[in-house]
Amino acid sequence: MSEATRIEHDSMGGVEVPSGALWGAQTQRSLRNFDIADDLLPAELIHALARIKQAAASVNARLGVISESECAAISTAASAVAAGQHDDQFPLRVWQTGSGTQTNMNVNEVISNLAAQAAGEPLGSHRPVHPNDHVNCSQSTNDAFPAAIHVAVVEAVERRLLPELDRLIAVFAAKAELWKDLVKIGRTHLQDAVPLTLGQEASAWRDQIAAARTRIESSLSEIYPLPLGGTAVGTGLNAPAGFAVQAAQELSQLTGLAFSSAANKFAVMASHDGLVHAMAQLRMLAGSLLKITNDIRLLACGPRAGLAELHLPENEPGSSIMPGKVNPTQCEAMAMVCTQVIGLDTAVAMAGAGGHLQMNVYKPLIGFNLLRSITLLTDACRCFRVAMVEGIEPNRARIQRDVEQSLMLVTPLTPIIGYDKASAIAKYAHEQGLSLRDAALDLGYVSAEDFDRIVDPADMARQQG
């Protein structure tokens, strides 16, 4: 049996819509015309768009553009959508019109039909509120959809990503303090170098993430200003005077975030450079995390034939054929996430450059990739922290052995005996299988007392100047 349908109408005529669906004709047309993959617009974007409808209704009523009863109907329905109560009513793909018009109308239609249900009117009646005339009043997709991306990105960064980065930074800070006196061998070019402490190494990871966090937070300054009120091309045609500023203020009250009205709507509607910049900062975070991840899995490689300086938590078997094997799986998951985010950034950069005149037609892609990246990084940082970083332990015996065997401990002798003699000691020790001390004494370049006084790994690791 075929599914029961009803007829919904838009400006192009009637369309059959599933009888139980809250969406209308334009949503149904999009489902038919853009059946491309299964990437749906993120729920956060839908919720932000619903908040915009709620804010717009309040301002429109205050400015006398719609009635108080129409405002109440829109506000009640939009609040329910923003709270995630009707997420199954938003089935449209990312790969649709580049303005996001069909998703904007999907939200408008659902709000209209929720208001109809509440008023006892038939679905599709457009009573008591019309999806265009009332729900979309004083707006265009061209300003409402990018404003929704702004709102969703700020909320996701402020309330999910930054707090998770703070927790990861705190764990690395604790490790840096715990390991501040544990002297180990540094490595440059993947070759032995002079000593540092494991705490100093961990402090670099801590501060890399902290710097990335600062860059991400700073990038939001370009996203708080909203294009809402610019309507079709930035002029604000069909929006009442004062709508733009009041709509931003209303959204700030609804979300608790400091949104403002963009000074130049033409700039933030014709291009989305602020969003591209924010995505670039996510990519830089991904680059930092990828470097840290590679450091940790390199230091943990082994357990017997590698560096084996770190013990990582053993969370699951690592091999289906090699018994007892355990792999650095959190590092691998993080590396894949970082690589994916770097790729998504490339797409956003190209999309940001792809606008023409007064319209960028890559809006759904930009919003999707930004929100996807924030979710990937947030979740990956949480798993990385909880399932691995918190449980990392140093292999103190291995670290001490490597310090004792290092040839680069000869470095502080250089100011005393010169580079050439110090180099000869290192080479002689390596060729003869001797300790540096024995080699230095054999060659007669330094006394035992001077060697013991000068070649002190802990002193070498002490931060100079």
C-alpha cells in the first residue's frame, strides 16, 4: 500500500506530501530534486534557524509587522523546534541550493504546520501563520541562513569545543607538573639531542593547544556580528527600520551569547570570510593535535623494540592475529579526525572564494563542514583525554637508561675543550662502545672531576636564561 498523502501548495502549485509530515511543498520538492547522499543539515543549524524565527517574530510584533497572536504562534512552534522536539521533520540534504533556501523553507513550513496543529487547523492550511508571510517575515534565506550558521558555530565553539580544550589543557598541565624533574633525552631530526625533562616536553603540548584555543576564541569576533536584517542582498528591503539591531539583541537574549548586527550586511552576505577564518583556526588546532598525537605514539612505540618512553593505557586488543599486541588506538583515531578536519578546511576555503557578486552559494557546505569539524574535534579531544592522556605513565627505567647512554651529553664540554675535541669524544665513545666519561678520560681531553661537574643531565635540562 502506498503511503497516505495530502496536498500542500506553494507558488508553483500542489505537491503530494506524506500525511503525517509537518513539512510542506517546498521541502517535498527538495527531497525529490536533491536526493544526493545521506548528509543531512546538522541539527544545530536547524535549531539556530528556529531561534532566528523566534527572535524575528518577537521583533516583528514589536514593530507592528505581525500581530501578537501570530507572534505567539510562531514563538511557541519555533521554541519547540529549537529544543530538538521535531528533529525528524528536517530531512533535507546538505547538497541542495547553495543559499540553503530549501532548508529555510523547511523550517518555515514546519513552524507553520505546528501552529496550525495547535490552532486546530488542517496541516498545509497556512493558518494561523503563513510560512513566507509570517514565519519568514522581514527575512530572506540570504540573511537568515548564514545568520543561523553564525549562531550554531558560536554556540558549538563556546559551549562544547572550548570547554573540552580547557579540560585537555588542564590534563597536560598536570602531567607537566608531575614530570617536571624527570630528565630524558631530547630528539631533533629524530636523532639523540641534549636533555630536557618530560615535563618540559608535556608543557609544549599544553601550550600548543592553549594557543590554538586562543586563536579559535579570537576568530569568533568575526562571527558574533550577524547579517540578519540584510534580507536579499544587504539593503534590508522588506524589513522594517530597526529590525536588524533588535533581532540581534533578541537572539542574544535567547541564546545568552553576545550577538550584534553586522555593520556592513553586504560584506557578510556576499562573502563568508569570518566563517572561513574560523574554519582555518579549527584546521590549525587539528595540525597541533596531529603533531602532539604523533609525538606521543612515537614516544610510546615498542614496548621492547621502540623508544618505549611512555606507557599508554591498554584499552583493547590490538591485533586479530598477534596475541598480546596493544596499539595506540586513541592516537590513531585522533590522527584520522585531524586529517579529516584539514580536508574539510580546504573545502571551506574554496567555498568561501566561490561567491559571485552579492551571493555566496556554498552556504550549506560551509555550515556543514564547520559544525562537523567542531563535533569531530570536541569528541576526539574528550576520548583522547579520558581514554589515554589521563592514564599515560612514563617508563622511568627506559628513560634513565637512554639518558645514561646518550652521546649528546658531550655538548656542555664544548665551551671548555672546543667543538672538535667534544666531537672526537662522542665518536670515540660510539665506535668503542664506551661511556662518554670513559672516552673522555681515554683521550685525555678532560679530568674525571671536571667531567662529573660539567656533564650533568639535570643541569643541562634546567631552562637557561
